[in-house]
Amino acid sequence: MADKEATVYILDLGRSMADCHNGRTESDLDWSMRYVWDKISTTVLASRKTWNVGVIGVRTDETSNPLEEEEGYDNISVLQELGPMTMNSLSVLRGRVKPSNTDTGDCVSAVVLAIEMIEKLTKKLKYNRNIILITNGEAPIDGDDIEDIAKKMKRTGIKLTVLGVDFDDAEFGFKEEDKSSLKKQNEQILRDLVEKCDGLFGTTAEAIAELDTPRVKPVKPYKTYDGLLTLGDPNQHEDALAINVERYFKTHKATILPASRVVMKKENNDDNMNAVEDEDGDGDPMEGVEPTPNFSAVKDARTYKVNDPDAPGGKRDVNRDELARGYEYGRTAVHISEAEFNITKIETTKSFSIVGFVFQEKYEPFLNTGEARMTVAQKFNDAAALKLSSFIHSLHELESYAVARIVTKDGKEPELVLLAPNIEPDFECLYDVPLPFAEDVRNYPFPPLDKVITVQGKIITENHRNIPSRELQDAMDDYVDSMDISSWERDDEGNRTLEYAPVEDLYSPPLHRVNQVVRYRATYPDKPIPPIPSILLKYAHPPEDLLAKAKSDLEDLIDKASVKKVPPKAKGRKDKSEKAKPISGLDVDALLNDPGNKRQAISADNAIPEFKQKVEFADNQADVEDAIKQMGTIVREMVTKSFGDTAYEHTIEHIGAMRETAIDYEYPDLFNTFMVDFKTRLLAGEFNGNRRELWWQLKGVKLGLIDTNASEHSKITPEEASEFLRK
């Protein structure tokens, strides 16, 4: 596929394009421009200097084109010269595309002008050449020379696409009633032109309907390795196998469009504005970022400081070149110089060598740790193709995989990969996936699902609450079978024979949604963001008809598993009126509310349960204040007596219990008062020395003030709570 493109859009801007037809509320021009803006904004988004766009207006009020002196080129204007498209040129073009006050202008003449523009730019170089014509066919067209025009387009390799507003299209299923004779005649002329030059002819409705379908970006093959695949060492053994191969990506994660930081430009600049500006007040131009009238790019500046008692302010600036590499070792840094660091690197040379083989049945799929690549024989090397084919067929016949060590270039870290044979009628290759090292594998012990091992070592396989019964297992099997989507999609005849949600129809919602929103906002900066296209949400939920089919099996499964709805957790002040009744029938509340049984002091050994119990059965706010005061004293003593950081984990647990209880019982101010006092005294060193490490741990778990988001009764705003943690 050619890397260079030249596309000219021909837009019908006649007076009739301002009308609305067939029940639409948009004008024909605005409706048609949905397709054009989407295509052009996609080109701008790609930011490829070799993708050139030109725009010609037909039936314009003025005449402005290189052929205007010749007959038949009146009311045709070049709105955008053929060249790279940018955000600024898109903004200018948007202001020029509007209906005119004329009904004259020949679309075929505009096609001739587009051919001249493309030939002038591309000459005889390798380009993808395209002309896209948008019209409603309501103006006279001269079709006498379409034969010669079609031959010229075929000779120069130009692909013509004609999209007509309300043009008849049997395949799409649209036919306009009460069509004027002029429009019928023009449709036929344009259809003949398209057929003669092997182009595309369709109705605009079909093109717009396909806009929501994500377009997968074509990717050029990227070679990750080019060299020998060896079995044995060819330098030492004459019978060693050496094959010239090339290795490419098979799967590679598509990344979401990154965002750059920009600031709004202001007309009245002052010293305090956060925009990056130069001495003249203009936005500082940034490399790789196109300047716009409304935004200015941001440039990062980083300074490095070290403690220096002799310097003003106790700190001194240092250059980046003076910095050394240090590795964290406990709470200290271990310095390794650049010269010493180079010694630690493994000296490797470019290679791709097979180190062993493994039977397919012995390989565990969970060992795949990365993206897949494919290895093929070197181009135009028949001997290499024959050797690789023999090796692939040998692996296939022996039902084996090969394990290989690869270094893609000198000095790069080695990698172990698993090579799997792939044989198709017209294509053979080796697929490979990275293998983990010992440090990459996580072995976690979990209890078995089909048996229970008691403390005495007895194995139970049935009649246990943690083991499903035969009836439950059968119900689950039936439900899983009823939700099978391997052949749920209907074919052309209406039979369910096709796979539901094949990979080629699964699009990444965040990737395409971001691209769609960026393109839309670039074209319509003042309009609200459009809703998510239904095709991106198609597989967000199971098919409704499949759920209906599986409903009876699901109900049976719920019955066999005794599934019951768990009541939601109550929020806000807890209600003491409804309490769970114990089996014994004792009135626990009455016993705890008895003054003789009430606990006055909270024990440090069992602080959290006793604190919660004291708050739950408090008669008034004074009792709650007393409980929080006692808990605060316990926390402070815990920190003071802590040897190093041994008690920090328990301290955080106690403060978390205080915070949770204060939220549940709607006393956020009491906790916030404690927290402010605790932080002040902690940072002041009043708890037996420097305990700042505890504050860093509290910040790490975001255990700060209760703000209005956590409790509507709080007087602390989220900004104040964040500022409390930052200081």
C-alpha cells in the first residue's frame, strides 16, 4: 500500500443544498458534510504530511479556479489547495463551506479540475489518488466527454467515488419518489461515468450510516528481527541448521490517542497567567504541536536542588549532568556509577537460536506473557523457504513446540519464546509468544473446588456445604450450555450457524470513542459531544434473545443454589429500632443499656469493638465525644510507645475505625477535630520523636479529614481535605 495519498473532495454548494428533504431536519449540505468532515478530520488526526487533501466547491457564487478562463468552468472555486491538512486549515475550510445563491455549476467540469490538481501534485509518483463527489444532482451536467474523462482517470490511477443526496440505490434499499427529470438524468450520467472508470457510486445515506462503524487503521508490517534462525552452532558444527528468516508483529496492542497539555490564550496577558508565553506575548511554539488561535502548548522545565547550609535558603541548584544513579536499598540509596553500571549489563549479540522442544500437551497456555509475533522465510530466498517449511511440518507432525532464545539486536536483553507451527494452504509460518522467567511466575495455593480436606486430613468429595451437589452441577451445566454463543449469530438465511462476537467485529470502545470525540470536536468545537455509537456497545451486554432463551435455566440454577438477595448496607445514622434477635431470645440491648452493665472505659487491648459498642449504645452526643476522646488517647499512646514503626499498622487500623464510625453515626466534626490535633502533634514530634513516617503512611491510604463527599454533615470541602493531606 502506498504511503502517499492525494484526495480531492468536490462539494455541491448550490442553493438547493440548503433545503431539507425526506423528513430530515438538517439541510442536504449539513447532512452530507457529516461524511466529509469525518473523512477530513480522520486525515488531520493521522497527522501525516504525505496525506494531501484538496476541496473544490461547485455551484459557488464566485469563480476561482485555474481553468476559469475556459468554457464550462464557471461557478467552480478551489476552497482548499491540494496539500497537507491541519487544524488551522480545517477551521478556515469550515467557514467557507456554506450554501450559495446560485443553481449553475457543472460537476463533471469539477472532476476535470480535480484531475488536473492531482496530476500537478503527484506527477508519476506512487500515490493513492481519490476524487470524492458530493452532490444532489439538481444542476445541469454536461455528459458529452465522460468517455475521455473516464479513460484519463483509469490511466492515471484515480479512483472516483460519487455520493448523491437521495440517489437511488437498490442494494442499500433506497428509492426517492417524485424525483425530477433533471435529477434522474444527472444520476444516470454520473453512474455511467463511475462505471466507465471502475469507481464507486452510492447514496449519501449509506455512507453516513457507516460512519459509526470503527475503521481499523491499516498498519505496515514492522520487522522485529532479520537474520538466522539456528539449531546448533553453525560456526562449530557443519550439520547445524541455519535458516534466513524475518520476524514480524502478529498482534500488537493499539494505544489510545494521547493528550497533550495546553493552556488557553488570553487577550489580556498578565504576569500571573499560567500560559507559556514568549517576550512578545505570543504562545511559545512547541515542536510537534501545531499552534492554534485559542491554545498554546506547554513546555516543561525541571530543576534539581540539593541541601546546602551555605546556600541562600538552604538549597542549591545542580545541573542534571552532576546527578548520579542511585538504587533504593531499604531506606537508603546505593550509588552505582555509569562505568560500574555498564559492567552489570549482559553483553549480547543479535541471534535467534532454538534451545529445545516441548510436546504441545505439556505446555500450559497461561505461560503466554506478551504479544504474538510471526516468523517467515526471508523474501526471495527459496532455499530458506524450503528449510523453514520442513521445520514447520516436522513440528506439526510431532505435535511439538520449539523453545528459542532471541536477541533482536546487539546489546539487547535476551528473551525466551515459544515457537508454534502454523500451516495454511497458501501460507506457512512460526508463531511465537514470550515465555516467563522464574521470577515472572506467580504460584498461589488455593483450596481445591471438588473436595474438602479436613484438619485431620480426611478428604470429603460430597455432602458438604462447600461442594456442589449433583443437582446443582447439572443445573450449572445446563445454564452454561444455554448461554453458548459459538453459533448464535444468524447467517444470510436466518439460521444460527455463525459465531457471535468474532474478533474482527470486536472494537476497542475507549480507543474508537476517544477518536470519534476528538474528530467531532475538531469539526464542531461548539457543539455537545455526540452519544456513544451503538456498535461500540453491541457486546457490552449479552443478546436479549439469548437471555430470554436461558431464563428458565437461570431460574432453575437460582433455585438449586438457594441464591438470595443480600440487603444493601445502610448508610447514614444507624437505626437502633430494628435489631437482629438472637436465637436465645435474650434482650441484648436491655442488658447493655443497664447502667450497671455499661462500659465506662475502653480497653486498649480490645479498643475497636468496645469503641464501636460504646458509640452504638450512646444516649447522647456527650457519650460519643467521650468515646472518641478515649479512642484518641489510646491511639496517641500507641504511637508514643511504638518501637520504630511496629505499631503503625495497628494505629492506622484504629484511626480508620474512628473515621468509619464517625461517618456512620454522622459525627464527622468530632473526628476532624481529633485528626487536626493528631497531625499537629505528630509532625511536632510530641510522640516520642520523629514519627513522620506514620503520616506518610496515613497519606498513602488517604486517611484524612471527612469531607462533604463522605458525609453531608461535614463542614470540610473536598479541596480542604486534599490540602490537609498534601501539607
